[in-house]
Amino acid sequence: MILSLLADLVLAFHAAFVGFVVLGGLLTLRWPRAAWVHLPCAVWGSWVVLAGWICPLTPLESTLRRAAGEAGYAGGFLDHYVQLALYPPGLTRPVQVTLGVAAVAFNVAVYAWAWRRRRAGLR
């Protein structure tokens, strides 16, 4: 029971982290200091996707699930939980890289916008 709950907490944290990596730059529009937290997370998350790595949270969750008597899963977090909802079947590496680059480009655009607003004194 405890191990299953821990696995669920790792899953929830992982999902929140992915959302923060993709959309966290928007927080800097309201709270510029959020960049100090978001930028390292965005670099790590983007690097994991673009390098084709598996985030360490994925095997941690899978290990906890197996220890709790549940089925673990192979592959990455995105493959298991998000791919069917957000990505078409048969996701290819070039499409994955394109999505990673799009997330980086989105955040670069948000940071550029926030920087311009701040320079213009518009908070």
C-alpha cells in the first residue's frame, strides 16, 4: 500500500515536472524570479527528451510499482502515460525531437517577451 502510494506520488511529481518544463516560463511573466527555478528544470527536461534519455523518475516509479506487486512498465514516462493521449501512434524519433525543440522555442519566446516587458517597465 505504501509503495503503491509512493509510486503514485512519483507519477504525480513527474507529470507536474513535465508540465512545468513546458509551461513554466509563463510564470516569469508574473514572477520574474521563477526563472531561477524554471530554467534549470527546462534545460534538464529538454536535454532528456532531445538526447533520448529516460528520466530517473521513470525507473523509480516502475521499481516502486513492482515492489508493491503491481506491473511496472518498459520505456519512458511519455511513452507510457502521455504518448497515446498527445502523440500519434508510432511516434518516431524525429517527431520527438521536433516536439522537444518546439517546447524549447516556446519557452525562449516567453522569456524574450518577459525580458522585453521588464525592460519597458511593464511588469
